[in-house]
Amino acid sequence: MPPSLRFLKGLVITLMITMILGVIAVVYLLVTRMPDGRAQIPALPPDIVLPQGTVAEAVTFGAGWSAVVTTSQSLLIFDAKGALVHSVDLADLAAQN
């Protein structure tokens, strides 16, 4: 085998070993660093009642509060017990900017 071909063969073998070790490292990091998929997601308080005619589009949670964005572009903020604390019309905010 010519020396240049032997050198190329060594480079290919080195690259293959490096890639195999890289894949193993990535899989290891994904397995050990990913959050637990069975973790409990926060639940909406059962007392939250949306105003008549509104449909929830998105929900987010904070410490002691929940926020609901409705399809009519309003943001409803509820306390931990489910009482409506504040309502913001997002369409008006967008028109102001």
C-alpha cells in the first residue's frame, strides 16, 4: 500500500473513532441532563372560571398567580384561589404602540 494511502486510511479511522465517541458523549449528555419527563406540570385552580364567551388560547403560571390569554386578545390574571385580579385588553395595547 502506498504511504499516502496508508496515511489517508489512518485519518479515516481516526475520524470514525472521534465521531463514535462524539455520538456517545452527546447521548450521555442528553440522557443525564434532560429534565424528568414525568415531572408534575402546574394545574389550573379548579375555581378559575373564564368570563362568558371567552376561550383560552394560552395559559402561564407564576408564584401564586395564573394568566390566561383568550382568543379575543385579552389577558386575564387570576390569583392562587382562582379569583380574577386583573384584565388587560391586548388589542388596545397593540394599537397604542
